[in-house]
Amino acid sequence: MRKLKNLLLTIAMTFTAISFANTDPVNSGKQKIVKEIRTMLTTPNFEIKDSIFNVVFTVNESGIIKVLRVKDETNEEIKLNDEYVIFIKDSLNGKTLFSATKKDLIYFLPIKFKQLN
């Protein structure tokens, strides 16, 4: 009887562990990429306003990031001399992304700047 209880307890714990496991490896991979890119973006040295930018980038076979475009919230491309564009490109271009990515695929990542009071 005791062996049966232990077996049922083990099965119940296994099902509980499986139900809490991350079953979406794609989202898990995206979260790792976002977390890694977030560490590359340090605090800018200019006054920021609340804004969102859509960054279009690719990663080569060596994991090197190449920013292709930076667009604003309305999806309009921003001029290259804009301080946000310069900051984003300087922070990401040429940096190595260690998270698993599909090489030579185009990625779209929204980056949100929030003014701290």
C-alpha cells in the first residue's frame, strides 16, 4: 500500500512539474533575445521623452547584430542624425548576440524609452 501511495505521489508531482514547465520554446527564445538586447542599451546621455521605436535588425552567422532601420511609433523611418537612432545603432551595431537566433533573418523589436521623474 505504501509503495502505491509513493507511486501516485510521484506521478502527481511529475504532472505538476510538467504543467508549470515552459512549453513555448519560441517565446522563451524571444525573451532571452529581448533580455540580452536590454543589457546592451545603457542609459542615454541625452534627455529622453516617452517614446517607442521599432528597430529592424538582422544577426549574421557569428551572432553579430546589424541594425537595418529605426522607425517611430507610426512606422516612419527616422533620420540617421536623430539622437535616438544614433544611440540605438551605437548600442547594438556590431555587438554579439549569444542567444539562439536564426541567422540572416530580419527581426523587429520595439524599444520603449521612458522618462524617469
